Amino acid sequence: MEGKTGQSRKGQHDVVKEKYDEVQSDGRYEEGMARMAVYHRHCQDPVIFRTLGNVRGKSLLDLACGDGFYTRRFRSECGTDPVLGIDLSPKQIDRARSIEQREPLGIEYRVGDVTTLELRRWPRAFINNIAADVGFTAEWHEPFISTEGLETYGAGFFENYLANPQSKLLRLTRTV
């Protein structure tokens, strides 16, 4: 049973990678990103930027970075340094690198599968304990919708996002 679960997960994972690569070349990517602007502004931005705090000069790893949309914002708006973005899709990383070439911010991008990172399989309590052991406090931030977004679009508009959030934030702060 274990082997079949792993195989089906890998099969689904391969399909996701293929779909990400496919939409890079047929115009759907740009169309989707235009529609995502509302979600970025009212869903992801509040979770990320309002809870991130002052990270100027700190290292940042953006897992599943896509084309580097937030990766670039972390570097340019928050002053994080160094910044590394990792994504499953080689075409997404190609796009990110192309943007980096046009508008250099000093960001490194790599193709990689974040589901193979051991961190993904560890429960929160385990991560919290490891963080504490090496002098960090782990803060977990769940997705939420901005007040402006709820007032403008209503809760129903964001129902799918809240049921299937695209991001969660784990902030590690060094304890003194």
C-alpha cells in the first residue's frame, strides 16, 4: 500500500509540474497572474508582509517561488539578503532568471522539488523543538483575508483560497 501511495503522489506531482510548464508558453500564465492580483493584494500580501516584520539584511528562502514574484518583492521591498528561490518547474525558474537578468536584484533561482525536502514531512511541534534547540522561536501564521478585501468582495469570494491556501508563513526569530 505504501508503494502505491508514493507512486500515485509522484504521478500527481509530475502532472502538476507538466501543467506549470505548459501554461508558461500558451498565454494562460499571464492571464492567470492578472486574475491573481486580487488574491495577492487581499490574501497573500497580508499573511506575508504584515506578519514577516523587519527582515532587512536577513537570509530568505522562498520555496515554490514560481516565477519569483514574491521572491523579488522580498529582496526589493523588504531588503532581504541573500535570497534564494526554488521551484519545481524549470520554465518558472527560467522566467524568474530572465526577469532577474533584465532587472538584477542579486537573487539566485534553482529548480528543485520542495516536497522532497525533509522539512515538509516534519510536524510543527518537531520544527518548533528544533528551532528552540538552536536558539530560534518559530511563529506560524495562517492565511487570512484583509479587511479591505472582505469589505470589497465579501467572504464568499475568498472561500476557495481559505480552503486551499497557497502559502503559509513560518517565521524563525533568533532568541537572545
